[in-house]
Amino acid sequence: MITSKQRAFLRKQANGLEPIFQIGKAGITDEVISQLALALETRELIKVHVLETSLLDTKDALNEVAQKLKAEPVQAIGSKFVIYKRANKEKNRKIELSKKCAK
């Protein structure tokens, strides 16, 4: 669980990111989850666009993806959401959420 200050820090980091995935009318499939897991391992913080054809609410999609990936939901605005998960491999860790965010 991340704190509100850590979440604010992650929102700031995600501000300039472009969405790297789209969730379409097929919804949240196992293939989408596996691709998101790979992207989270290498990037730690990703932005996803939920298309109108998917008929999914953005917040519901964020919560479902976060639960399946055991990741942290960061933000859902409009048709986009941001998700964070710390990389398992030390070499892939780029974002440090330690003491500077906890104050």
C-alpha cells in the first residue's frame, strides 16, 4: 500500500507519459494482463487508455487490472489510468518511493 504523498509523486511522474496500451471491446483479457505485467516489470509506471468501445468504466478497469497484477492503482482520469508496480528485478527499478515521498 502506498501513501497519498507517494501517490502524488507517482502522478507527477506519470504526467508526461503517453498511454502504451489500449483496452478495447474485448475488455481485460488474459493476454492484456500478461502484456501489462511485462510492461510493469520493465517500466514500473504505465498509462493505459480505455477505448469507448470497451464499455468499461475507467475506474473499474483500473481496479480490476490492479487486483489481477497485484499492483497499485495511481490515478484514473477520463479514459486513461495510471498503474504502478515495483519491479522484481533490481536492474529494472527506476522509481524510488522511499523516504522522500513518505514525508
